[in-house]
Amino acid sequence: MHALTDLQNWYHSQCNGDWEHSSGVEIGTMDNPGWSLTIDLAGTDLESAPFPEHSYGVGLGSEANNYEWLSCKTEGKQFKAYGGPHKLEEMIKVFLEWKDRHSTPL
């Protein structure tokens, strides 16, 4: 799997002359350090698909391991992921694997 290429393909498949004007994909950095990923789901096959929160290295009872952490969830009509400085590809893969389970094939 080529995560970035597959994310680009999914994004392009959503562009219908309307969706891309108010929705999209945002990748950012955080100061702890780490990555953030927000993907708008409104108007997509994933808008109401169930997503079981996926995380490790965060929350009560987790062992402190500076960069080995990840948190992915849906909030409203968005997929949101946060992770350590080497977790961007994994965050994208979590989204893509979920997408593959719940989307109508292109």
C-alpha cells in the first residue's frame, strides 16, 4: 500500500465540484512534537460509518514513550488523528484501512 498515493486518490474521488469547496484533508504538525490529520467525511460514504477509536501510548495507564503514540477517532463528521513525529504514515493507513472496510468501491 502506498499510503500517500491512496489518500490522494480518495481525496480526488470525493471532488465533485462541490465537496472540495467546503471539505478536504488537513495535515499539520504539533509542538509536542507530532502530526495531526483531519479528514472531512460529510458527503462521503464514510459520513456515518462506525469507527472504533484506535489509540496507543496515550491516556490513563499508558506507558510514557515520547514518540510512540497514536490516537485516531471520528468526531462529528471528521476523522481526526494525532501521533508522534514518525506516525504520519500510520495515521493515514488507519484511515485507509477503515475506508476500505466501509466505502463503496470506486
